[in-house]
Amino acid sequence: MPGPLFRRGKQEVSGKHRPLGPPRPAQRYKRTREVLGATVLAARLRPSWSAPPPPAMALGAAPAAQLALLALLGTLLPGPGGAGISIHPSKAIIPRGDSLTVNCSNSCDQKSTFGLETVLIKEEVGRGDNWKVFQLRDVQEDIELFCYSNCHKEQTIASMNLTVYWFPEHVELAPLPLWQPVGEELNLSCLVSGGAPRAHLSVVLLRGEEELGRQPVGKGEPAKVMFTVQPRREDHGTNFSCRWELDLRSQGLELFQNTSAPRKLQTYVLPSIDPHLEVPPIVEVGSRWPVNCTLDGLFPASDAKVYLVLGDQKLESNITYDGDSVLAKAWMEENEEGTHSLKCSVSLGENSRRTQENVTVYSFPLPTLTLSPPEVSEWTTVTVECVTRDGAVVKLNGTSAVPPGPRAQLKLNASASDHRSNFSCSAALEIAGQVVHKHQTRELHVLYGPRLDQRDCPGNWTWQEGSEQTLKCEAQGNPIPKLNCSRKGDGASLPIGDLRPVRREVAGTYLCRATSARGRVTREVVLNVLHGQNILDIVIPVVAVTLILGALGTAGYVYNYQRKIQKYELQKARKAQEEAALKLNAQSTPP
């Protein structure tokens, strides 16, 4: 299990040892390595005998009990005759800035000089006849230590490697691109400052908690470790980080590690196609028309920016998102004629897609349609004329085939049937390959009447009493005449409209008067209601007249038949006489 976390600045280090400070220049011992000279080097080339090493020295200042143990080992383990030197521990690894106790044991069988040779600051903290204990303080870097012995005019040495470990001061994932296209390779850099020994130091690239790769930390300050990944759509918004690991388990310690601050990756997909822009190719000056711009296949579509620009004017757009699609809607208005450029741009990540359409803005007013005069009396000549702008052609209803042009005219003799007639004029203009039409209408008013004719006010009505009928009497004219119908004798009003039921009291002869500013006309309307004796008085004469007419018809038929027979007989006799005369003439002629 990892040890407790130690906090250094903003980083946390897991392990059992205390955090180590920044490197300081090594304090050199008064004697340097050169003091050993050729003698030390020569001694390293000769074999030497070493007494069995005492137990490893503890870190820090040696307590009294530990020094006593070292002294006991020095007396109990004298070497055999001859020269020999040993060093204990034979190797060690300590945190940077820490202390180390080193035992040098001499096996010479006579009085000799021996000690510890190092450039570090050392302090002798214990001795015996054939051993010495030294304490090294504030060790900052890896170093090789030498115990030496001068015995029988010969020098022998024993060495040990002292390894210093310390944690990286800083680990950082280099800044990521603001946006990364999905599927394109991305190089990530982990920067590690400090840390030793580098042979045991590595860097792991993390995607969230997932390990994507591991590489050793090389030389250099800071050391840069490169990784290559291929981001996916699902990596959008995912945190990436670097974690250093100092693995000292092979040295009897443990695995230390710390992770950098995460950086969030934003991935995107922008299709290679251009946006689809919907806009009418021609529009009229001063009119407003909608514009739509869409693009599909975006990810994440909600982060896409859409801009609609007419000429150099940015339009206010309403943008909506649906899955992987974006739609921008705007209203356009242009008051200057000519061809204008409309652009749509969709941006996502560090790229954008654009499309452009040309819009022709035109001015084409309605044609001018005039009636001269617009209100005339019946049987007056009216002139109808339609005029449009140059370059356009007009068509006036009612005109015969004439060459197309910007002007058309017709004349008519207005009658009552022409009242409230609509005259229409159509103008056509070709713009950017398309034909635009404009229409104008005018209504003609004809002054006539007043009129009361058989069609609108029948003069005779005969109904059965108790039946349901509708009496119609309407005056015609412009201006609309006022109608008044009263019964002769008592002045009762004619019951115009629904009679439900018909009563005998409404029977009579009525005089109807239609009056307007143009004059007055009158008409008699007779209303007969059939009931009781009144019906016999009417039926008997009708039957009698019918019988008389039938008899007269029969007599006429017989008379005509007899005349035809007589005529036929006469023609037959005349023909016989002619044939007899021909025979007589033929017999009297001599041969």
C-alpha cells in the first residue's frame, strides 16, 4: 500500500519518506577526490580482503546504542593477518539532504592508518582499534564513498555507491490545443522538472483514470516526454493529465507518484461540405424575406457559431440545434437596387465552412391603371389606360392583340351592365432570368336608372289563399333608387318578401314608384288571391272558353280536310280532260 501523501506546494506525493527540498550545491569536503591520487587508483586495482560487513547504519545521527554495536562488531571481527578494508553498507539509497552513517573496518594485523575518503562533509562519531564510524550530513547527490587502509606500506580501499533520490518538483501536461479534430493525431507533452534517480523515474499519460502510455524520463531540465494519441468523439470534455512514478521497490522502498493538474480536451467534427443557404434569388426593394442556413454532421453542434452577412452587414440570427445539425434563421431587408452578396459561415473549433449566394434587389412598382372618367353616365365613352416602367410590358384585359410594350389602352361605351366592372392590368418584367408580375385593378361606376322592369318586379301575381309565397319587387339603378309601392284606394303597402301564409286581404292593384337623383319611374303590380266563390267565378269562364275554343278548333279541322279533298278531285278531273284532248288531236292528224 502506498504511504501517506506529502504535500509540496500544489503537488501531493505518495510515499513513506518526507518530501525532499530543492537541490543545493554540494558542499565540498576540504579534501577532494584528487587527494587519493594514484595511490587510491592503484589500490582499487588490487584485490583486498574485507571483513564481513556490520549491520547497515541507520539514517540520521547515530544513537549511542548503535555506536556501541558498531564498536562491538569492530572488535569481534578482526581480519586475519595482512591488509584489508571493508565498508558498510556496501550500497545505500537515501532522500536528498538526509544523513548516512558509514562504517569503515580495517583488518590490518598491525597499527595502521585507515579512514573514509569523500568530498562530503563527514563527522567521526565512533571508533575502535580496527573500525571507525562516520556520519555524512546533507547529502545532495549520488556519490561513490571510499574506505582506505595503509597497512604494511600498502594501501587498500573499499567503495560503496550512495544513491540519492528525490521527487520531481513539478509535473505538467503541456497546454492542449483549444480544439482538436476527431481522428487526427495529437502529440501530448509531459514536462517533468527534477526527480532522481532517473533510471527509476517514468511518466504515465492518463485519460481520466485510464493509462494510455508510459515512458521513462530522460535527461534535461525540464525533461519532455512525448505521447501520441488519436482523439475520439467521446473524448470531448475528457481530462488528460501526466503522472510521474518513482519506483524504488527494487531498492527496498516503495512506489512514489504524483499527478499533474488535468487539462480538458475539446474534440470536434466539422464536415467537409459547405452550409446550405436558402435565399430567394431576386427580392424587391424595401421588402423583408426569410433566409435559412443549415449544416449537418457537426459535433458538438451546440458549440458551432453561425454568421449571416449581407454585403458588409451582419444579420441578427435565430440559431437552433438539433442533434448534429444547426439552423440559422434571419430576416433580410435591402433598400438599394443591385446585386448583393449573402454569405453564411459556420465555425467550429479552429475551422469554418462558408457558402455564398447572390441576391438581386429590384424596384418594380405597380402599373398605373386609370379610368377616364372613373364614374360616367350610361352610354358615355370611357378610356381605360395602363402604363408601367420602361423595360416592362403590360397586358390590359379586353384589348385585342397588340405589340407588347409599357403602355396599353382601350375605349368602351359604358352601359348599365358595365356598372361595377373590374378592369385589370398585368405588368411583367424580366429580372436575373426570372419574370416578375405586378397587377392593378380598377372598378368602373356607371350612373343609370331608376328602373322597374318585369324581371325585377313582375306586374301580375296570382296565389292560392293560405299558401306560402315570396313576393319580389326590386328597383334597379345607380344611385340605388328608393322604392315605394301602395295599393290603389286605401294606400296599403305592397307586402314585399315572404308571405306565410297568403291572405285574401293583400289582394289588389298596387302602384310602385322608384325614385333616385336621376328621376322616377312607376309600375302597376296586381296581386290576386284565390279563395271560395272567387275560384268558381274564375274556373267556369275558363272552362267555357276552353270548350268554345275546342269546338272552333274541331270545325276548322273538318273544313280544312274537306277543302283538301275537293282540291284533289278537281286536280284529278282536270288531268283526265287533258289526256282526252291529246288522244283526239292524235286521231285527226292525216298520215
